[in-house]
Amino acid sequence: MTALPWLRTLEIVHRLPGRIRLRYRRNPHAPDAAALEGMARLIDGVTSARANARAASLVIAFDATRADAKTIVATLADFRWDEAKNKPRADEGAGAVASSLAVLLGSGVLPMPARLPISLAAALPLLREGVADYRENGVTSHVLEAMAVSISLARSDFLAANATTFMLALGEYMEHSIARRSDDLLKHLLRPSSDLIWVLRGGEEVQISAGDVAVGESVVVGAGAVIPVDGTVMSGEGVVNEAAMTGESVSVIKTRGSKVLSGATMEDGRLTIYAEQVGRHTAAARIADYVEQSLTAKSEAQLDAARLADRLVPTVLKLAGVSAVLTGDWRSAASVLQADYSCALKLATPVAFKSAMFNAGQAGILVKGATALERLAEADTFIFDKTGTLTTGRLDVTDSIAFDSAYSAEDLIWLAASVEEHYFHPLALAVVNAAQATGRNAHFDHTEVQFIVAHGVASEVNGQRVVVGSRHFVEDHEGVDVSAQSEVVERLYLEGKTLLFIGFGGRLLGLLALKDSLRSNAADTIARLRRSGVRRILMLTGDHRDRAAELAEDLGLDGFHAELTPTDKAEIVADLSAKGAKIAFIGDGINDAPALAGAHVGVAMQKGADIARLTADVVLLEDSIARVADARLLANAAMARIAANYKLTVGLNTAILGLAALGVLSPVATAVLHNGATIGILLNAFRGSAPSSDKRSA
């Protein structure tokens, strides 16, 4: 069995000369805190180590002349264990619940002298953790719980002590279970790749470790396997399901020359793939990194909740003392000490964020952490790049103008398509598509086609030279006079269209005009964003001003900026941000990366450049602008649920505290109400936040 990482996350939360306190998260079924403490003591330079399982923290003292914090953290992070030698327990934490329940049910039939030692034994882990937490962190919620049980034991109120111990164990088990499930939901967004990969070496297929595959190797993937690298198909044919990576539910056929992404699944066939990105550089690995980061990154809402919970702990302790003095009954103090705010406040918010992020993943939206979701809800200004965002990024032929009456508009398209059909430039593909859309086959026979890079193509038809390309190409390179048609050319340029000039026999035969088409659901997406509370929606583009103005008017935008450079876009975002706008920038190109990085929250389209997707806080996994509105609605719903849970937590716990302080609630009743309310709030947070205000549009 492969050695697995011991710790999922590890961070320094407090640092003094020669002493650090670490917060960690163990991987499921990894060795416990005591084993971690023992391993930490073996690190060179470490003089002492003390782990607190309940607080998931580790305090390490070290000799600064022999070790430093960075080395210690790196060593701990590298600890691994053999899963085969560490079988997981069926239900981690369930044992404590079962044993405390057995003591609760059985202590009543025991003779009186036996009840104290049995109850004390059941509560001992809780009391130890309370003492350890006090030494390390001062008065915390765990310390209050230990004090509550101690008071009940001191009063020989064994029913209260045992019931409290059981409810705390049950509550902790449920809380951790819900938190773990929210982590697992996020991780299940990606299918894990196999640890072994088949590659071609020396003409033979050999199986090697995934970590040993190198860029440039030929990777062989068969039916049922997960593609382990990003690359290009060299040979073979297969049906690939890319839903895990792109959100597209329809499987696609991949053949020689097709691009493939790691994380996609081979449903049928067999491919040999040239590996271009391997290991931690693959798309699946990068997304997995984002998911891992999202499990530890804390948003402002989480930090605020945690700070409030910590501030309220001393207040609860003081209230317990006041209650004991006023009522003359330490029983009421024990009740008060159990009704703290900490668990629900600290756990409900991250669980709600993770659940919302999972829902986003299912909706084709990758959110890189709770902060991104929070900022998306805060954004009051949405700025769209035009090409590939509000528009499809695909060119369509809009005008075919022949200057020779012997040729029709369709003839002109077919002439251009006949020489462009083997060229895979977007302009060439658009022309070929336009020819096929005529519904007839009017192919022109021609000689071998010449491709002039960045200019156009040339060939011969019926002994005459035909050229298709830019104005510079046909006019300056081929000597074709276009001045007679300058008025038509200028008009089409002002309409924001891209022009292809077609020369035949040394004269200008005609023009094809192409235009990027508006996404069919762009207007609906803008309307949904406005209903979600967005105050201002703008567009930035490098396109001609007249074309931008027309598009902005069609969509009902609040404004636009045209004829921009990438630097201009970033400066506009910076200027608006400086004036107080909280900007969500939506783009897809390399030139959008500076603006994406400078915005309050950046959103990258699914077909965007790698750097745009890496820079953005939110990445759409489907090529649909509707996902932008979905993301906003989901963020709004998540923040609304967090706010509701926050108010519910404070309201319920305040009511329970008040009744406990007045002596109305017994310690048992307080434990039941407090833990029941906490679990209910966590379950409400776990339900997720699906965008329900509007139907999810395709």
C-alpha cells in the first residue's frame, strides 16, 4: 500500500522565539494526536511537543540553534504512514459516544460508592482536554465544558455529569462528522487518477508510477481509465467524458490532434497521448490544489464568527459566577457553562461555505475558496470583457459582397471556402461553415494551396491566381487595387466587422465580412445580475467604439470603454476600485489577466486562457455566460444562509444562557438544548445554497 500523507493541512497560528503553536488537520484514519506528538519529539532540535486532539493543535518548543520553525513544519508536513498497517476504525469518535451512553444508562443501577469512579472515568478524557486547553489557550469553550462536568461531579449529581459527558461526545461526533462530510463533498468534485500510468518506452507498453511520467512521453489510455496528463492525441480514437473538468455532459470523440485534459474519463476506445503537462502541473492537479486551499482559507465572515465566539467565552464564565452567587446554587453555574456560542459560530460558517462551493461545482462553477464566494456576493459592479465573454468568440460570415456580376454572393463564399478548407484559422473555419450553410456544393477545383503566415492563402482556379486574406496581403503583397471599393470597406469596418479580401486574376473580386456573434443568453444574464443586486454593469473591449456602443445599447449596459489595451483595462479596474467600487471582472483572454487579478473578484470563462483561469478567483467549467449569474445568486444565497445561522446561533444560545442563569434549566436540559441547537444549525449550513431565485439557464 502506498505511503499516505499524515496531515492534510498544517499552519503556524502563534510564534515565539523557540516556540510555535501549530493548527493541523489529519487525513482520515491517520495515526492519532498522541502519535503525532511522539513523532514531533523525534525531530532534531525539538525539546518538547504537546498535542491537543480536541483543539487539533500542536505546541512545539525547540532549540533555535539547531532547528527553525520552517524546517519543523516542513518535516511534519512530510510525515507519511502505511495505510495497510493502520486500519481505520469503523466510526471514528463513535466509541466515545457509546461508552458515555453506557455509563449514563448504567450508573443509576450501580451502588453509590461505585458511581463516582465510573462517572469520573467516563469524563476523564473531557477533563484532561480542558486542562490541556487551559494551559495552551486560556479559558476556552472546552474549559467551560470541563468546569460544568466538574461542578456536577463535585455535587454528586452523577446524572447531570454523565448526561453532559454523553451530550458533549455526541455533539462533537456530529459536528466533526458534518465538517468532514463538507470537506469530502469538495474533494469529490474531481475523480482521482490512478497511481500507475501506461507509457510507450522502446516500442513497448510499460506501467510506471504517476510520479515518474515525464513531459514528452507517450501515455496510453484505455476504456474506463482516467486520463492522467494534459496533452495532445498522437494516435487512436476514443470517446471521452470531460464532465469532471468542463461540466459538459455530452461525451466527445477524440482523434489525432485533439487536446485532452487530465481528470477526464475514457468511456470507449484507446488513445496514445503526447504528455504536455504532468504531475502537479496538470489541470486536474491545479484544481485539486484550489480545493485543498479552499478547505483552509478563512473568509472575513469565518474570522468574524470565530472572534465573536472567543470574545463571548469570558462573558459566559462571568455569567456562571453571577448566577451561582444570585441563586446560591452551583447547579445553575454548571448549566450556564455548557451553553457557549463557540461550536455553532466557528463551525457553521465554514460548513456553509464548503457546501455552497460543492453546489457551485455541480453547477459548473469552480470557486477557489470561501473568500471568493464572499467577495462575489459583495460585488456591486460587474465588468465584462466583450470578446469570448458577452460574445461567443466565434466568427460568422455576415456579408458576402461580389464586385463582379458573374459571381453571386454564394459563389464568392464557395470560392473562398474552396481554398480555405484545409486551413484551421478561425477565419477559415467561419468561411467553410458559411459555405456549408448555403445547402449546396459549389466547390471550385484548384491547385495546391499556399499558406502565407499571418496574411492569407493563395491558389489557382482555371489558370488564374486566387488570393484570400487581409487588405495588406491582397493590396501590398499581391498588387490588387482595392481603392475603388474604399467606401464599402470603410462602412464595414465601422460596423466592427473583420474583412477578408478576395482577389481573382489580379483584381478585387469581392469581400467577406465576419462578426463575432452575441451570446444568446447574454441579455438574460445581465437582467438576472441586476435582480441579484448588482448596481452597475460595464463592458471593456479593444473593439471599435461604434461596435461597442451598439452592443452596450442592445444589452442595456450602464456604460462601456472601447479601443482599449490590456493595460487600459487594468487601469480602469484600479481607478473604479479606488473610488470605492467592489468589482467583479469577467474575462477569458491572456490580456484579461491583469484586470482579473486587480478586481475585487475575478471570474474566468471556461474556454479562457490558462493564465486567466489561474488568475481568477472563480472559473466557469461550462462555456455559458449564464453561469456568471448562477455564481452570483449562489454566493448571495450562501451569505444569506450564513447570516441567518449567525442570528439563529446568537438568539438560541442567548435564550438558553438566560434560562440557565435564572435556574430554569438543569444541566441536563441545557446540554440537550445547546447541543441539539448546534447540530441543527450545522445541518442547516450543510444543506448548501443552491441558486433558487432564478432557474438555472443553459
